[in-house]
Amino acid sequence: MSEIIDLRLFATLQKFNPASPDTFAITPGVTVRDMLEQLGVPIEKAKLIFVNGLKKDLDVALKGGERVGIFPPVGGG
């Protein structure tokens, strides 16, 4: 059984966004790390992970219904 999340990959990770990021199907219990590996996103490029607006890590498990945002390393000066 699959559930739906709203998945957004930002900046240099946008090229890995699925075709329908607002209705991305997951298997409940999948971790952010596993999901990114399935999408072909280099794990070292996923530095900031937000689930429902809260900062999380790669090993957080998703159940469905979440809003997930992933950002690459941010530079600036």
C-alpha cells in the first residue's frame, strides 16, 4: 500500500524532482535517505531536510501526508 507526500527538491536538486512532486507515492515507513536513493539524488548533496516545516535528518521515516523539502548545501558570503 502506498501513501502520498508533497516532495520538493530545491536549487541544484530540482533536476531530481519527480514528475508529480505534490503527489509523490511512497511506501509508509520509507526513510528520506531511501527515497532520495530511489530518485538518484546523491546523499551528500541533501544537506537540509524539512518535514512539515521542521528540520529533520536523512533517517526520519515517512508515513504519508507530509510536506518534504530538501535543500543542497547553501553557500554565501
